Amino acid sequence: MLTVIFGAGASYDSNPSRQPRRSGVATAAEAYRPPLADELFSDREVFAETIASFERFHPIIPRLRHTEGRTVENVMQELQAEAGEDPERYRQLAAVRYYLQCMLWECTRHWKSQAKGISNYKSLLDQIRHRRKLDEIVCLATFNYDTLLEDAMPGIGLTIGGFPDYIGGHAHYKVIKLHGSVNWARQIETPIEYQNQNAWQAAYTHIERADQLKLTNTFVRLDSMPCGPGLFPAVAIPIEVKSHFECPQEHLDFLCEHLKRTDRLLLIGWRATEAHFLELLAKHLPGHVRALIVAGSEMEAINIGRTLESRLKTGLISITFEAMPGGFSDLIIKNRSEIILHL
């Protein structure tokens, strides 16, 4: 069985006509490229406009933009640790979640418009469709908040209209969004009187009460943003050491069972830094797996492979990997996916 893992680099390089650092694209198009983690709070216009809507976390913007050689995830980890003794940090981090939902919703919408329907996700899914055995189940696991993967699924016969469709909408293709999605929310357990508030007013109310909010494990899909009364963005804070996944438990249960039957991994734009997911792989993968690791450079891909080798040893799992530089676009343009799709 095949498991495909997408990281931020996959959406960053999702348009083969707008390859990073190669295309010389106009500023108007580049402004909407789905960001890598360290670019989430950069001073792009679309980001700045959304930041302006959430004044509560303005005081921490300089720390997130000027990280002094550290990663944004490391700084966010520090801010989250400070929340233990500072309720204002809870409100600021709640505003960050709303910012991520709204900013990435708009960023993705514009990026898709620039691409005019062309997507490396669509091409990869077509290549998988062409190579897949009739009885093979393919699991597509993504750490990305955007909806570029879901938008590509109708090309292989899966239209996601609700949560059951992610793992039950098609017999052979399953989608797992490990860290949430811009169009997901969780229901709030804490009783709140809204007094006819609209979605934006409700968002500000939730941010103000962030240190008191309790969330349920009930997820809903959204048609607009921000999520309204009684709902809170289901997007994981980008921190260095994550302790949980932001997705329905039944999705995780399916993934764990699928990993037990996985013999091939295709990693695209994923840095293998999520310790909790690496532990999941080490616990559930069978004795030996093959992997194709797609990254911007060969050394980056090799380092990811070495990380996997090291972490999977704890589960007595061996891995044979091939490093492929050039990113998602090169994988598609050069039709290199057959390396791992060929049975």
C-alpha cells in the first residue's frame, strides 16, 4: 500500500508554471504563494491585511517576523509556554489561529485563481490513478491547512462535501489532514451568550475569552471564514514540539491501520520534524518500507531520509530511500513519481 505525505513545501511548489525562485513571476502572483512555516507572518500585503483584523496579537508580531536565526515554530513554542502564567498569551495565540484560518483561506483562493486550475496535486493524483493496482488503497496525509489537495480529488472520483468523505467517500483514496484545515472548526463547549453577533464579532469574543474556552472533539466544515458563534478554528498552532493532531479521531484510527499495510512512502515537501508523527510511523509501519523523498535540494532530501532512518529504528523498521531534488514541480514535470508508484 502507498502512503503519500505532504508538507508545506508541496503547496509552496504546487503550480508548475510558478516554480519557486525559477519562474520570475510577477509580484502580484508571488504574493499569494502558499507560505512555508517561516513565512507565515511575513510582510506580504495579504498577510498584513489579515493581521490588521486581529489587533490582539500585534504585540508579538515583531518576535514572529524577526526570529534572529530561530524558526517561527521555535518562537511559537516559547510563546505557548509563556501562556501557562500569562492569560494574555492565550488570547494572542487564539488570534493567531484566527489569523491563520483567514489569511490562508484568502491566500489559497488567490493562488488557485492565478493557476487557472493547474496543480501539481492534480497531476500527481492522475499518475497515482494510472499506476494503482485495482485493490490498492492510497492514503494521502497532509500537514497543510490549505484545500489544494481536496480541490484536486474530484479528478480521481472523490468530492469531499463533509467529514465522512475524507475516509469514506471513495473505496481507494483516503485523505487525512493531520493539523487541521482552513475550512474546519471545532465546536466550543463553554456556554457563551452572543447577542446576535456575526462571525467576526463572535471571533473577537472567542479571542477575549480564550483562556476560559473549552473545545469539544466535534469537527464541522465551513463555507466561509471566520468561523461563527460556537465554533473555533481547527488549525494547529505551528510549534516546534506538537503533542497532538488537529483532526477527527476516526481519521487517525484509519491512518494507523493503513500504515500497518504500507510498503511505500512518497514524501513531498515534508521536513520530518513532527516528532509525534514520526512516533506514529515507528509504531505502525511494517518491518521494511521504500521511500521517495522529494525536497528542494538533494542534501535536504538526504537529511530527511537520515532522520527517518534514525527515528524508525526505534520501531525496528528499516527504510530504503531515494532522494529527489527539485521539488514537487520537478517530480511532476519529469514524471519521476513512477520510481515509487511502479509495483
